[in-house]
Amino acid sequence: MPTKPKKILVVEDEPSLVFTLRDTLESEGYEVHVCEDGSSAMPTIDALRPDLLILDIMLPGKSGFEIAKECRDLKYTFPIIMLTARDQEIDKVTGLNIGADDYMTKPFGVKELLARIHARLRRANSYSKTGPLDVVTLGQVRIELNESIVVKPDSEVELTTREVELIRYLVQHANEPVSRDELLEQVWRYEFSTNTRTVDVHISKLRGKIEMTPEDPRYLVTLHGVGYMLKLA
Ligand code: CA
């Protein structure tokens, strides 16, 4: 059965690169949309709800950094692959810190970009909707992320902002092993004085809130020597 083509939005102001990307991505079966300046990116994203965003950094109107940050502030969870000029290591760090999932240094091979797009789209499973993610159901437990609450059959518990971010990340990577380092990088963004123990403490508290039997977790499980995994059906 043919599935609905995935929508990729390319925000890039270099006509020759736009041409190549459109051509390559369309031949791979993607539905391609293009914004050639930064200022039209957010209205397009809001209207289009792409499955993946390819985002140049240096753009007329608004920078790729600003756009990525706005997307994450709006809780859009689609993967973002940033395009950066050669040797801008600083850009890589900034980009990943503000919520980009990956980056490619120009000039890059389209095959490499395609491989990363496939990988990112595979990871963004059905739980990672392209709009804001609101509700996660774990058996009898309902997590309302926008309200920061967990509703259990006989009680209601509040979540901290960090716990909400942690759940969003775990849901986005549901049924995959997630290491403590990855959580530190992606959820804590290498904040000062955090370490893997910080992650363990938070996971343990979170279990108390979202599991019916936290001492024998069914959903947020420990993978010894690896990290954690959120198991979703
Ligand atoms: Ca540019």
C-alpha cells in the first residue's frame, strides 16, 4: 500500500542548493516545500506541519537558529537538520543546543543527507506527532503534557518542566535505548553541575509519578549498562 508522502520543508536561500535538494528529495518520494527566506519560514511551518525541516543558518530575514528555537518553543517535535557553512563548529554546538537534531556542513553529499533524513524520520515514530504532543497514555495512566499533570485512576500528580521535557524526549525515542549521556545532552543540554546521577534521580522520581508500580516499572525501564527505554505499545 502506498503511504502518504512525508513532507519536507527546505528553508534555504541558495537557488542551486534548493534546486538540487528539491530534485533529490522528490525523486525519493518526498513532498518538498521550500522557503527561500527566514521570515516566511514560521508561517509556512505553522500551515504545513512538515515531517522534517532542513534549515540553513544564514538566511535573509531571520536566522536558522531563531527559527529552530521558535519551533522548539512552540513544541514542534519534527526533526530539524541544520545546514552550516564549512568549519563552523560553534554553529554545530549552538544548533544542537537549541533543538536541532542533526547538522550537515556545506558542501555535503546528497546521499549522506538522504541517509540522515531517513534515519531521523525512522526515529520520529508515530508517537512524535508533527504538532505539539499533548497526551501520552501508559495503561491506566494518562500524562497530559500541556497541563503538566499525570492522571492516575485514584490520583493526580503534577510534573515539573524538566519532567515534561524528559517525557517528550523519551516519547520521541520510544522503544529505543536512550543513554544517560544522551539525556544529559538533549534534556539537560549540558547544564552546569549535572551528571549521569542527575538523570537517574529524575528517572526514579518520574517513575514514581507515571508508573502504577514504580518498583517494578512496566513502561520506563532500565537497560543495564545502556540506559533507559520508554516502552510504548
Ligand atoms: Ca544561506
